[in-house]
Amino acid sequence: MKKTILAFFFGAFLLSLTSILNAQEKPLKPRPDAFPPITENSGSKAITMASSIEEMAEWNRYPTYETYLEMMRQWAETYPTLCHIDTIGTSVQGRLILSIYIQPPTVDDLYRPEFFYSSTMHGDEVTGFVMMLRLIDTLLKGYGSNEQYTNLINRTRISINPLSNPDGTYHGGNNTVRYSQRYNANNVDLNRNYPDPFGSAPLNNQQQENTAMIDYVSAHNFRLSANLHGGAEVMNYPWDSFTSAQNPHPNRDWWIEVCKRFVDTSRSYSSNHFRDTYNSGYTAGGDWYVIPNGRQDYMNYYHNCLELTMEISSSKTLSSDQLPEYWRFLQHSLVNYIEEIHSLPSSTEGIDDIATLPDFKVFPNPTRDKLFINDAHDDEIQLFDIKGQEVMNFPKGTRQFDLGALNGGVYILRCGENTIKVIKQ
Ligand SMILES: [Zn+2]
């Protein structure tokens, strides 16, 4: 009898545990990325702009475009051996897309893995823009005095791009972010405009902001990165193109641990954050909502770079006086996330190929010229470069190819549902 009662309670406990776990799986709010943009009336908010570096002293304002450029210039001048500015490219309207590169001032041969932060590809999601500027300032000022920052910079090559869509952010002119918009100046959503390895149509309208970013990341060897957004507070790990039931990321367990550490640290400074979407504070992107042609999957798939999408503020355009509070609960998580690059999962195997035919393989891979497919198939073969442009195609059933004429690099071979990454030497 006692056993039965115990078993009953245990069963009830399991049931309620299951329902708690299931409840965590249901998002509390829609993905801002997934729907027609949730329009926010920043007109009613207190948006205060800083039209000089001095006015940024309290970090409770948004910089004008000129102030932003001036801040970047001043860091490069103040810390000439510790950082320099890279121009990733220019926007449709000719604004600069910049990155600051931070490395230790000493020259040696030590291997340092490359880390990348970038923010605000949706121009109205401006919290991350200011967080990134403040992170740059904190790291540079802390080098030599703060032990954690010093060690981190000594061991890591860090690039930070605070603003990937300046035309969207300064849609209302260079002196305000009040009329910022999600899209670039051509009204294109830049997070739907990256090559998608998983079967959607190749891009024929790639925006120059993204072409520049693709060139930039292709010239680096980033191992870990994050892309900052707003409109929700949740860590969004890959894939975005699939639900985790369809195709879990091979490093899913690692991602979950990383997301937990980020969220737990933030909540230890302010407990009411990262609760608006999932109780856990994190999700696989596709489980929240599947989106195609996003940057996260592009970085993970094409570059074997573990990239996380960080949705860091419920509001896309915070009142400027809220910015210091967001920094207070995010700063430690943002720094610690860079440190995760020193404990990456031992294998990223499985990121490479998404073959739906079990025997579909190409070899040799890497190759200098000849490439073979091991199995019969009944589809046209297309070969795409790292920008998502088709560079070669072959008729149905072809099983031997010559890639000798191509430049060295990464290519994506697509045959029906099969997608294989090919390295040309
Ligand atoms: Zn966004």
C-alpha cells in the first residue's frame, strides 16, 4: 500500500516535472525576427543623444553617428598598440561599417583564437550598439589594471563591430536614433540575406552590408562569435533553419551550458531579466521560430564559427536612461562569453554535411581538382561559393567533376536535398 502511494506521488511528481519542462518549451512571446516587425513607438520614449564624446561619459545616451565615429577614432589614438580600426565596408548610403580589433601590444608567436562580436544588423535594435561600445571602452581601459581583461586580451584576438546596419539605425538622420528602422536603406532585412546552406534559393539580391561582412569574416578565422539583437531577452543558439527535432546542432549540449552560464550570470546581477520568452532564458532558434538566410547559421555552417544570437533587451529601442542598468546586468556575461573561446567543444564534426541520402559522399575532400560522388543520384549538381553565388553546375547524374579552375576555398555542393561542404585546395 505504502509503495502504491509512493509510486502514485512519484508518478504525479514526474507528471508535474514533465509539465514544467514542457511549459519551458513554449515561448512566452513571438520571435521578433520571425514576424512582420513589431513596431515600437520610440517617439514616446526618452531618447537622449550624445553629440560629443564627453556626453557619453555616463553611458546613458545614444551617440550621434559622428560621435560614434569619433569614439572609435579616439580609442585607436589612445591605445595605438592595443587596438586598431578595421573598415568592414560601407552601407548603401555610404556610412561606415567598422570593427575594432583588440590584441595584446606585445608581438610574439602565441596562437590566439579569434573572437567576434557584432551588433545591430536590425537598425532599431540599438541596445547592443551601446553595450558593444561600452565593452570596447571597458576592455581597453582595463588592460594592465584588471586581471580578467588583461588575461583575456593576452590570450585572444577580439574584434567588435558595434553597428552592422548604420543606415537602419540612423534612418532619421545622423543626429538621432529615434526614427531607426529594422531594414537597411533598400528596405531589406539583413538577417534574411545571407547564403543559406540548407536548401533555400541562392541569393540574387545580396545587400552590400552583408557582402562586406562576408568578405570580412572570410578574411578572418573566427572560432566563436555572437550577434546582438533586441526585442526579447533570450539566448538563441543554432540552428535557425531547423527545429532541434529536425536537425540538432552537433554542439547542442555545449551551447546549452554556455547559454545557461550567460543567463545565470546576468540574473545574478538583476534577477528579472531573460524571462520574457522562455523561463530558461535560452532556446534553439528554430524551436522558437524557423528563419531562413540568417547570419547565425551562415557563420556556423560556412565558417565553422560557433555563433550565438543574443537577444538582450525586451525593448528594441530602450529609453536611453535604461542603458546603464542593462550594462550592469550584461557586462560580466558579455566578457565571460568571450572566454568561452578557450573551452570550445573538442569536435565540431557534423556541422559540415547535411546529406539526406545516407550513402551520399564526395571524395577526395579537400581536393585540388577532381571530385567524385560515390552514389547514383537523380539531381542536378550545383556548386556555390562562400557568398552563396552559384559558380558551377552539372547535369543530373554527374558523378565526376573537375574543380581545377576554381580558386582555393570553401564551396557548397548541393544535389537535391544533400548539401556537402567541399574544400578546394
Ligand atoms: Zn533582430
